[in-house]
Amino acid sequence: MCADMKSLFLLVCFLGLTSSKELRPPFTLGPIGPFTGGPITRVPGPFTIGTARPTFRIFTGSFQTIGPIRLCPLNEVWDQCGGLCEPNCDNPFPKCLPMCALQGRCVCQAGFYRSVTGKCIRGVDCFVENHPCANIRCTAPGATCVTLELACNNPNPKFAPCPKVPRCILPGCLIASEGKK
């Protein structure tokens, strides 16, 4: 499909074809058209190729290296700035400062939000995460479902919000962690 284009356009076309597809290890890039890619280290998948500074060798009489390949989990893309202002299910519209982290990292694609599991999920799926009582029916007479936020690591290694869990509370019972009846 891309083979009839010039080298530079081949690279763009190749990225467009692979960046949206799932890659499951073991896998290798190349040979594709005039490109020859080496094997990629095995890591748990599925993965997509990030869009920042991919490495490919282009044969134009000699091989040239363009930059390192960035692998990101499904529904994530590489952010050179480190994703300091990534939306999550708990805070879908964060207020951001114009600054970058020292290192880049994978962040959720547009329309996806970091969940408590650390995965990127669709915005509509955040409702259940933020309102865990939505699908809970308390069986005890008069019991009410309340949402409790569990403690999480600080800083959370997955850049995820703290998990919320549903609990059925009987009338007159005190929820110690929230200080409410």
C-alpha cells in the first residue's frame, strides 16, 4: 500500500498503519518496504506504537536512525512532556500548569481517562467507577449504599485516582472514614 511512495512518506504511511493496531509480543518491525527494523524487547501487551520519535532505519543508500521507539499500552500515546495534566475518571478536566516533567511517559488518548486500575477507559465507563453504588442493591431492610474512597499509594505509581467502593450501611450506623451517618 505504501511501497510506491518516497522514503519520508513511507515512514509517515508506515506509522499511520501501525500506530492504531494492537501489537502482541513477540513481534518485530520489518522488513516493510525499504524499512528494516530490529526486534523489539518482549513486554506484556497489547501495545501500540507511540507517536513521539519512533526509530526506523530508512535505506537511502545508507541506513539512518530517526529516534527511539516508544511502546504504550492499548488506548495510550506517548507524551514527551510526561503527562503531568492527564485527565482521569476522578478529575476529567484538570486545571493545568504550562510545565513539563523531566521524562516523557504514556498517557491516555483523547476521549479516554485513567481509571483506578491504571488503564485508560472510555469516558462513559468512568460513571460506574465514580458511582459504584449505581448498580448495587442493598438487601438488608432500610440499608443505603454509600461510596467509600480507599486509601492509595502516594504518589500512585500508575498515575491513577484512588479506588472507590460501594458499601451497604444500615440506618443509624456511622461510617468512620467519612464521619457521616
